[in-house]
Amino acid sequence: MQSKANKKDAQEMPMRVINHKTMRIIIGTIALQMPIVVWILSGHKELSSISISYWTDTRDIFVGSLVAVAFFLSAYNGSGECKRDIEYYLSKLACIFAILVALFPTKDFSECTDCAPNWVVHISDIVFLKPHQVHNAAAILLFICLILLMAFFSLRARNKGKLSRSRFYRVISLGMLMGMPLIYVLGELSSLYEPVFAVEFWGLLLFGVGWIRAGWYKSEPEEGLPVGATLLTEVEVDPRNKHVPTSIDVEAGGRYFFTAKGCWCDWFLECGPHGWGPDWNPLSRRNRVTRKSLFLLCGNVGQNDEYAFPIGGRCTWTVPTEVDALAQDERKLYLFANDWESMYRNNKQLEPKEGGPLKVSIYRLPG
């Protein structure tokens, strides 16, 4: 009896999880302080790069900070909406690249290319590279991952309707993307500062500020339904079906409200109704609704993509007047995942334990 009671108490206790906002603040704080601390404590006031602090008294701070960021990134699972979205994979790649940057040093102050620990040199030889070449490649790929993560922060905030926060993240990502090469070129031309150190400092500064901001905002309750909304139907959307029927006949000028929950899968990328890519993704040009996110939940009338429209997670839609030209049996409302016409075969519907399926509630609005 006692064991059963203990078991019941254990089941009723809430599971302890890592708060993703706290994780973001920690990652941002480490990234923000690292270049400042190594510059002050290294004993070399003219560091050619942050990475060269590996060869100073601040080696432990440099390596430790990068490894700490790497392990926090490994634990970061993206938006949390779906298990393996694109942020999930970007954070895991960034973790690997951060560890490589930490453990495979750049050239030392004498420009030595083989002064790294023996095991590092041996691993580098296996891939026919020098340690500093592994370091440089990993550093570039790490910053690319960090820029993309900030871009997806912006996209997610926009999908939630938080436009000011979305713009802030977009400025951060564009500041990294455009500012880092510009700072390097100006440093090379002017010789006023060490260009590589300035580039790394700028990138980590913006990254740190962006992630601290991403962990500092307050979550708000989900918005309710519009006044007068009447539920018509709930539909489970299979992403392999190009035209998922809803049994709703639409009329020109009719107003509808959509909400969508759940996850679906495009090849190996899981995502929610907002899709997995930004509008500017070049792959989106071939989508059925062009220049809209891949796997964005969309609708159309009468299986005619001429009347296709984006839905996402929450949307109000007014039926266009052109629908009056269609025959009565062609005015059915259909739903679909925004994808290339020829690529529905690799789409996958997810089980409940995987976060699926994706379900849409459709409401009629008055007026």
C-alpha cells in the first residue's frame, strides 16, 4: 500500500524542466561577457582575435565559455511547438561548431600551425586539415547558425503578432549578417583596429543582446475567439493530401475564422501550422502559394489554387467576390500544406505522441 501511495504522489508531482527563457538569458550573458573578460584579463591589450586568447592566461575562460554555450545550445530544442523543428537542428549544429572552435585553436602569436595539443593535431590530420583551419571553418559556420537562429526568433515573434519584438530580432540578425563583413573590410582598409577581433566582438555582442531579450519578455495568454464566432467544423489535415475537404460551402463576402494546433512533418522537419521557413526562403518560390512559408497551413476554394490563401495558426478570411463565378458544387472549402506540387510524397502525418496530428477549427463570423 505504501509503495502504491508513493507512486501516486510521484505521478502527481509536476515534472521539473529547464526554463527555455532562463536558458536564453544564460547563453546571451556568457556570449556578452566572454570577449570583454578575455580582453581585460589576457594580458595582451592588442589581441588579433578573441580566439587567440586560447594562447594566453585566459584560455580556460575562452574554452569554458564556448563549451558552456555549446551545452546550453545542445539542450535548447527550439520553439517547443514541435519536437524537431528547424531551430532544433540549428541549435544542435551550433553546439558542435562551438565545441570545435573551443578545442581546435587558431594559430598562436608566432603563427605556428601545429602548436595545438597532440590529440588535436592528430584529429586534424585525419581530415587533412590544420587545427586553425578546422577552427576558422567552425567559427564561420557557428556565426551562420547564430544569425539564422535570430532570424527564426523574428519569424516566430511575427507569427505571434509581436511585431516590435520581431523587428528587434530582425535588426539583430541583419546587424550580424551585414555588420560583420563591413567591420572586417573597414578594419583592413583603415588599420585602426584588429578586424577579426572587432568582427567577433560585434557578432557576440549582438547575439548576446538578442538572446537576453529573447529570454526577458513576458508570455501573454492566448487570444480568445472573435465576438460572434460560431464553430462550423474541426478538420484533421493530412499533409500528404493536396486538397483536404472541410464540407463547408462558401459564399462571396462570407467571413470565416481559423485556428490550428498540432504538428506535421516535411521530410525530417517538424513544424506547426506556421510552416518551417521564412517568406524569403528561395525554396518558397515554387510553393502553391508562392513566397509564403513552406508547410504553412493554407486553404482554397473548389481545389482551385487561384483562390488559395494563407492561414497559419490563426486567421480571419473573407471569401472573395470572384467565387460567385464558380458553380455551386465548386465552392467547397479545402485545406492543404503549402508545398511544391510535386513534393507531397515525402510529407508525413504525425502521431499524438509526436505532437500530431494538425487540427483546424473553422468558425463562421457574423456580418
